[in-house]
Amino acid sequence: MNQNIVELFKANQIKNTTQRHRVIEYLIKCKEPVTAESIYIALFEDDAYEDKVNLSTVYRILDLFVKQSIVLRNSFGNEHKSTYEFNRREHKHHLICVKCNKVTSIKGCPLKAYEQDLGNQTHFKILEHRLEIFGVCPSCQERGN
Amino acid sequence: MNQNIVELFKANQIKNTTQRHRVIEYLIKCKEPVTAESIYIALFEDDAYEDKVNLSTVYRILDLFVKQSIVLRNSFGNEHKSTYEFNRREHKHHLICVKCNKVTSIKGCPLKAYEQDLGNQTHFKILEHRLEIFGVCPSCQERGN
DNA sequence: ATCGCAAATGCAAATCAATCGCATTTGCGA
DNA sequence: TCGCAAATGCGATTGATTTGCATTTGCGAT
């Protein structure tokens, strides 16, 4: 039982159940966004626990985590399924290789000043943005094509 | 029978069927991205034609148009359905109201110089990007909440 | 203009991600 | 330790999209 997770749940008024603990523990380990189904499979195959976590429970847990902002939900490219990642509270974007679909995180953000301008022009109250950049990664460039 | 559309199809080796003609004609009229279902309903309710276009046909037509790049497919926010828009070959982004989900197009792009830098830093060959900005539109701000 | 046939469409059934209803179980405060 | 609201499991359901197959249609060759 990871004490940091217990604290995280307490701070967000989230009841500490085995299933929630296992989901967030797994997400914290993941370096890139994952689907609900892949979380389900990972937990299913984890022999450290004999009980299996139900897929609908995974979805319910993810909804809760997203609502509490401890997890972020995305959907990349034209995929019509969501991916989830632990919210590390750092503003970042993703660089996606169009050949191999590898997702790389980019630190830093070029949009601060632009958002200010845009808010003034449109009278929207700007809250956040999502930026994905597509290209060909170095290894796919080497392999030609 | 719109001759521009006939030309567009010819240029893209797309067989000119009634259904395809009606779908692209409708998309060209739309100012903002629309779902497959709303295209289906719009064509269904159009009394200028007595034949109705099937929903699976709409999907098949959209897939073809996207493959040929005469139409762009998006999916905004965390909606798990796609929207489609005629590809006007102009680079633009979208501003989405988190309250009413209205989508507004933004002309211009703040990322030209940034992409150059990013390419140099990461050795990716940068191809394109997708930027969505979220906020609260003026009318929703007025209504409070 | 007509014919032939590959390609496109209609329709219904299937699939895939996500959600829901309800009976059972579990974590946590008294 | 007890009680109960909240969480989970499981199966059924929804909503978007896709597919299989029989029928129809557009277009090039005649």
C-alpha cells in the first residue's frame, strides 16, 4: 500500500479502494497516455493481486480521477477512443510520429502570449489549450519512406 | 449538378455519384465542422431530392473524402465522435466553448517559428499540428456560471 | 445511345468504446 | 466491531462507426 497514493486520495476526498489504488499506481508508472482497456489488461495480468478489476470499474474510476483532475483524458489524432495519463501538473504537448505513432512529450509552450491576444480579440475567457504536433521521428526518417 | 464539384471529383479520381455530390455540396456550405449524423439528417430533410442517403453511405463517403484530403476529420475536446469539414486549404485552429461546445474558427497561426525550432531540437521532420483552444464564450460568460 | 461490369449503395446485423441498472461487497466513521 | 453509504461486479444497453451481402448505378467501351 503506497502511502503517497493514500495521501493523494485523502487530499482529493477519494475513498481509498483496492481498485482505485491499483489504477492510479499503474498510471503513475506509465510514461505515456494509455487507454482504459490497456489499464484493464495490465491490471488483469498483474499476478501480484488475485482479484481482477472489472472494465466498467476502470471507466468509473477514470471518470472520477478526471473529475478531480488527478488524471488527464486525451484523444489523439483521429482515434475515437480516449487515453489517460497521470496529471504531473506540468504543462506539456505531444509530438506524434505519423509513421510509427510514437508519442513524445515536449516541455515548454509557445502559446502564453498568444492566448492573451486571442482573449482580447475574441472576448472568450481562455482557459486552456491542446496542441499536438505531427511529424516523422528520426528513426523513421532513417528507415526511409 | 454543380460543375465545380464534378471537377473536384475528377481531379481526385472520385466517381461522381448523387450521394457523394450531395455530401460534399452540403459540407461546402457548412461554416463549421459537423458530425456524420448531422450530415445524414440534413440530407434526409432536404426535399429537393426524393431519395434519402443511407447513414452508412455517409460514413463510407466521408472516409473516402478524408483519404483523398478533400475533407478533414477532427474530434474535439473529449467527445468520442468525429466531425468533418470541407478542406478549404487554409491553415486554421479552433476555439471551443467549454460551456456550450460551440466551435469558432481562428484564422492565423502562432506556431510557424516554433515548429522550425522544434524540428532543429528534436530532429523530427515536422509536418503539421493541431491546436485547439478552450475557453468560455462571451454569451456563456454573460449567463454566469 | 446502349451494354456490361466494377464500384457504390441500402439495409440489417455486427463491432467497439463507453455507460448504466441493479444486486452484492467493502471501506471507513461512529 | 457495526452499519450503511459508496464502490464494485456483471450483464445488458447505448451511441458511433463498420461490415457483409444483395441490389443498383455510373461510366468506359462498343
